[in-house]
Amino acid sequence: MRQVSIVGIGQVQVGEHWDLTLRQIGYQAIKSAIEDAGVESVDAVYVGNMLSESLNRQAHLGALIADFSGLRGVEAIRVEAADASGAAAFRAGVMAVASGLCDTVVVLGIEKMTDALPAETQAALALGEDREYEANHGVTQASLAALLMQRYMFEFGATLEQFAAFPVTAHKNGAWNPFAMFRRAIKPETYLRAGPLAEPVNLFDSAPICDGAAAVVLTSRENAAKLALNHPAVHVIGSAVATDAVAIHDREDPLFLEAAYLSSQRAYLQAGVTPDDIDLFELHDSFSVLAAMSLEACGFANKGEGVKLASEGGIELGGRIPISTMGGLKARGNPVGATGVYQIVEVALQLRGEAGENQIQDARIGMAQNLGGSGGTAITHILARE
């Protein structure tokens, strides 16, 4: 298997793009990534997307995006894994290059959610749940997060004041990210005053509905060395996927993200690293409680101590394990099918030393983890610079 490198990245600002179509925002991200890589052609396009059929009435997204982006004729496939679709597409691209079947590929994560009515969007997001045992009974992603958060607080004695550290950190970092949807810091008391979505989950515990697209260009490490890049190549040293029961009530321990644990352990083994070697972690903070559980599942905190790590400053830019360094899902935004690729782009920016005010000093190894649904799928990637 060949080693794989990221040689180009591109993204559009996350927000409400009512004046742009799905294909237009996809083209913008791909164009930026290809220009950043300085390549003239690619062999394939892998598109991560969850909701285009439900919200945009558009399937066949791979060919549509490839054609509009000036890449007609190449292999182009849409990849879906609920909220983890972006990372699933990235993994498909990694495998295509690593296997030698393709030399250079583009991976695009894309979602356009704001053109639909809120009720339509919530119903579409519920497709990532167990339809028969969860969604059919009116359960939403927010209500599932509320059940987890209530149980977490009961089991471990966590408080809302401790959970505030997750959105406060995300918004502080997002304020410096020009591609973030929300570029304003918040105070802990602002979090505590926020209106409830599903008790105890409030407005600041939940990532926003939004539009976005992010892209990367992948090639072999050997090919990357031949390109006249204006930046360092970033190498993929770990890539792993794991699954769990989709329905939370079917899991052995609802408060432990087994898929996140398994995929991170597999990625650590591939990369030859441990949690202590990771300089930053772009985790899936669609809800604050999932951020806490992800830290625990991936070995950065003991079970029940994820909120303690956060509330004591351990997740800040200068902390033990910085997370959401460019705002995370909460402040950058969560255009679900695109989120996994935004995470990869943000880790690459850190490793290239291009994260501006949010730069992690001497960042050498970064990790991104994208969750599908409430953790039924977890896809972990570990990236490194020379």
C-alpha cells in the first residue's frame, strides 16, 4: 500500500448560502483545493453528502459535481454514512490512492441545508437514527443528546457549568476563523442563560443548521514530493472506521462511544502513536455531551472525566489536547455531509502552520474524528507533517 498525502485544501465559508446552488458551492471548494495543490488533472472525485436527496431533491451528486467543476469524464461517486459522510468520502479517496488504483483524487464534503423548512431538515437528519425504534417515535438528534446528557450528569455528577467549557472554547476559536459561521466569543453565563432545545441541551450545546463545502486533493507521498507546492504536504498516517448499534438503547453502555474507541485504537495502531502524541483533536462536537464522550472514548480522559478536562482548560489552544481549534461544529458550523472534510482541512491548516491566531505551536500530529448519527459510525484519521 502506498502512503497518501494531502497536497491541496479548499473551503467555503459556512453559513446560509441562499444565493448559491449545491453544485456552485461544491465547485468553489474543489477549485480552491486544486489551485492549492497546483495539479492539472485528477483521476476521481469522491463526494461526501448525507441529505441532497431529501433536502435538495438531487441524487447522482458525483457526476453532477464533477461535470460542473470541469472534471467531466472522471470517476465520480457520492459516499454516504449519515453525519460521517465527509470522512467516509475522505477514506474512500485515501484507499483509492493507497491501493494504486488512482494517482490523484479530489474529496469533497458538501451539504446545503438551509433552503428547506426547519421541520423538513429535522426529519431528514433523523434518517441517521434507527427509523423503526427511534425516529418513528418522534426522537430527534437533540432529544437523543438530551437523554445522554441527563444520564451523564446523573452518573458522573457533571454540571452545566462544566459543560459550558465546550461551546465557550469553540466560539472563542471560531471568532478567529474567517470560514466559520459564528465569529463571536461567548461567556459562560451566556451559555447558562440560553434557551433549551431538549432539557438539559440548550441552544449553545447544539451545532447549527447551515450550508458548506470543503475539499482536499490527495496523491501518493511519492507524487507529492514531485509537486512544486507552496506549503508542506500533510501525510495520512492513520485511517480507520468502526460501527456500533445505531439505536442508543441497543448499546452495551450508552455513555461510551464504542465505535469512536475502536476506530481511534485502529488509527493509533496504524500510525504508531498514542493519545499522548496527538497535538490537536478535531472531534465531533455536534452536541456538547458527544464532545465529552469522544474525549473519553479516544483515551484523552477517563470515563466520566471529559467535562472535567474541558472545564479545567485542557481543551483550549494551549491545553493538554486542543479541540475545535477553528471553532468545531458548534462555531464553524455543521453542514453534516461536509463536516468531516472541514475537520481534515482544519487539521491540515494546523500542520502546515497556517491556522493564524488559532495556530497550535509546533503542531506535528493531528487527529480528526467524524461521527455518524449518535455514534453508530465513527471514522478517525491521523495526519502528520514531515
